[in-house]
Amino acid sequence: MEKSAKDCMWHADDRTKDGLLRHPADSPAWKHFDAIHTDFSKDSRNPKLIITSDGFNPFRMMNSTYSIWPVIAIPINLPPWFCMKQPNFILSLLIPGPKSPGKDIDVYLEPLVNELDSLFEKGVRTYDAFKKEHFQLHVVVHSTISDLPGLATLAGVATSGEHGCPKCHLLTCSFWLTKGKKTCYMDHCRFLGPNHRYRTMDKAFFNGKVESRTAPDPLTGDQVNSLTENIHTVFGKDPKGKQTIRKRKRGDPPQIFKRRSIWFKFRYWKDLLQPHNIDAMHIEKNVCDNIMNTLLGIDGKTKDSINSSQDLQLLGIRKDLHPVPVGKDTFDLPPAPYSMNPKLRKLFCQVLKEARLPYGYVSDIRRNVNVKKKKIIGLKSHDCHILSQKKKKNCFH
Ligand SMILES: [Zn+2]
């Protein structure tokens, strides 16, 4: 008890403060909040929480739409080696259902949000086992962590379609791929430094265009607050038993917020610099899986399909990759610069199979590599992290 009471003050007392980013307490978001809400920050025992949630399917193949959403609160005052340990996770909600809760998650979240709000405003009398005294403990939600579709559920932000980037909002650069039948997000070069060489590599990226724009400014908490103030949302089913889905009509203004985020019930929510975080390793795994499948040319999973080649043709870019007709309705796909022949693919798999990686960093990836079939299946997110990062000294022996 005494030890964990002391650990709650670790971020203020024992943290190394050398400007490096090691813990959320080193981030500008944490410092910005502390500077505004001094009543809260003057006592370092007051915990800050991260709320995280994602759906998982407990029945796998038996029922593919059923999902359970655990909502977990993590106190992040603790040192990094404690705050991500299972005993410090507070499982506050478990939302089961025949399908994902969608916007109705707000109904389930409401009691939790109300309780957390009263813990911030009024606090609760608590005994400090380390200092041997009573004090009024206040709690604040520092941010949420989810994947991108989870963000749409938790915060009502559009994460797909024309304006599907929550950071770029109305300035999202997107277009529809006619053959691939999906929205494509491009123009990433504007996020690079002003003199980055990629900005002028016009042929490699897009239509001979040199990128001179800077990254769009994300919306501030106050802007989001006022934009969503008047959105009226009907939860649940309508009395006739049908789900209420309002389709966007032609001429309607673009919708970047589908509903008002329930987190705005907190008085301080609009002051947060980074209220929602994306689980980067989740994205890294998806990207790594797709790169592997494309490099190894796995049927049905490679991104170098006839559709993507025809889309390049329609857009008039990368002429070297356009499909070459070889008969009626049959095309040859020219190999991309990174394409590997079967011999190289086998070698690639062999290298991964024999790689010696630092103990504790990855699972036994030898089991995921099938050299004979030239396939890599079932990599875990930590494996993908190690494989995607720049080759470090002594990583591959
Ligand atoms: Zn964006």
C-alpha cells in the first residue's frame, strides 16, 4: 500500500527530467493541462487516466459479428514499468453484443463519464498510506487510446470516406479509386520538412507535382467543441425497431463529426492538446503485413493487383507500372522496382527464418515463416515493429 501510494507521485518526484520523451508526463499535452488546471496539478497524488477500448470477437468463426468491447482505465502517474502491468488496469466496462455498439457506446459510457466527472469536480476523501494523512483526491482523463475505427466509435469522428483523416479534417487529400473501389489518401509529402528532398521528387509521387504546402493545422478543442455543439444524436433503435441511419444527401455539408463526443461532458476536455491517441503499433502491424504480402506476392493479399495497376493508368501516373494487354481482357503486370523473383523470395524467407533477434523483443518468428511456400503468416505486433524499424546495430546477427 505504502509503496503504491509513493509510486503515484513518481511522475513528479522520481522521473528523470532531461527533456527526452519517456513517459506521458514529458509530453506537451501533460504540461499544458497542468499549467491551466493548477488546482488539480498542485497535488501530484491526483491520478491521470488513459481510457482505452477496442472490440474483440470471443467466438471467432462461430459468430463473426459478435463483439465484446472492454473499456479499460489505466492510471499513468505510475512509472512506465508499472503502469502497463495487468494489475494496474482498471476494467471499468465490458460491453457485449451481437455486433459492435457503434454510437450507442455513449449510452454505456455515460455512468463512467458521470463518475469520472464528479471525481474531477468534487473529488473523494482518500487516505495516503505513504504520507499517513487524508486528502481530497481528484481524477482526470488524460486521453483515450484506440485504433482508427475505434476512434470513430469512441469520439464520433469520421475515420473513413472523403474526410476520413481526423487530423486533416476538411483538408484531407483524398480521391476515389475507380477500379480498386476505395478511398485513397495521398499528398503525404506536405507533412515533411520544408526542404525535404521528397517534396521535389515529382515523378516518384504524384502527377509531376512539386509539393509546397505545409501540413494542415489540427482542430483545437475549442473548435471541435463549437462545431459539435448542435449535433443531435438519436441513440438506439427507433420505436419501429429499425436502426436510425441518416444518409448524406447531395449538397449536404461534409460531415467530419458524426456526433458530439461524450467526453465533452468534462469541463476540461476542450483544453486537452491531444485528447485521442492512435495505437501506432496496431497500424504498424497492418502496414508491415501488407508490405510482406506484397513483397512475397501472396495471392489475394498483395496490393499489386490488376485493379491498382489500372487505377495508375486512369490517374496517368507511373507509366512503367501500367498493365500491358496480351490478349482479349488479359493483361500482364510489369514488375515493380521492389519485386522479387521466386529465388529472392525464398532467400528473404530464409533470412527471416534464421534471424537471431534480441531476447524478449519478438515471438519465435521462425514458426511464422514457411520457406517452402514462401509465406509469412501470423506475425505479432511486436514482431512487425522490429521488422519495420530501421535496421539497428546487432539486431540481425
Ligand atoms: Zn491526414
